[in-house]
Amino acid sequence: MAYDDSNIFARILRGEIPCRKVFEDEHVLAFDDIRPLAPTHVLVIPKGHYTSAQDFAEAASEAEIVAFVRAIGRIARERGIDASGHRLLANHGADGRQEVPHFHVHLVGGRDLGRMLPRAAEE
Ligand code: 5GP
């Protein structure tokens, strides 16, 4: 899938749309989700143009991957959800119901998040 430069996170990266920034370095931007599902709901995105988790895994440089993973750990600690627990989630493609075609990880915590996924009958 080709990268769509008009997606909402590309526009946030270009500063065309505001965000509540949580963290930024050379490779990574993190900001609060606009529709939070928990007291902490941060979106962590690479600055590079990767469409999905799969694209990032295959095409990102080691420096980008290291920066990304370290940023997630740092934000979790700063938000105080390293000890209490949290969830990392990356939706990929149609079955994953990915809405925004710029790779992102949801960092969610601050309450008991329940079971990981509903069983098919509950959807
Ligand atoms: P996905 O389903 O692609 O994994 O999740 C996309 C996420 O982006 C959703 O949780 C949605 O609330 C969030 N989102 C969509 N548009 C915006 C926006 O303009 N600003 C912010 N901060 N989050 C957004």
C-alpha cells in the first residue's frame, strides 16, 4: 500500500492539525488520542512514512525502531503506568480495523483494561 500523505497523522506531523504532544525526538512523535479509551491513551508514531506495523517492521531503520520502542517505555514510565500495567496495541489493515494509514501504537492504561479482545459472539 502506498503512503497517503493526506492522512490525519501526516497532517499532525506537518503541524497542519494541532495535537496534545506527549513526547518528541528525531524519529518519534507521541500525542494524546482525541477519543481516549482510558485515562492514558497515547498514540506513538514514527516520523517516517510507514503505513502500518508490517511496513514499519520491514522497512524502518534500526535507529527508528530503537527510538520507537524506547519512546513507548519512557512515556509509560512518565505516565506512571509501568507498575500498574498498560496495553500496547497496533491495528493493521482491514481485520485489525486500522483507521489511520500511518503506523501507530496505542499506549493505553490508567484503569483495568479488561480482557484483551471480545470473543467473536460479543462483537
Ligand atoms: P486506529 O484504528 O487507526 O488504530 O486508530 C486511530 C486512532 O486515531 C483512533 O483511536 C482515533 O481516536 C485517533 N485519531 C483520529 N483522528 C485524530 C486526530 O485528529 N487527533 C488525534 N489526537 N487522534 C486522532
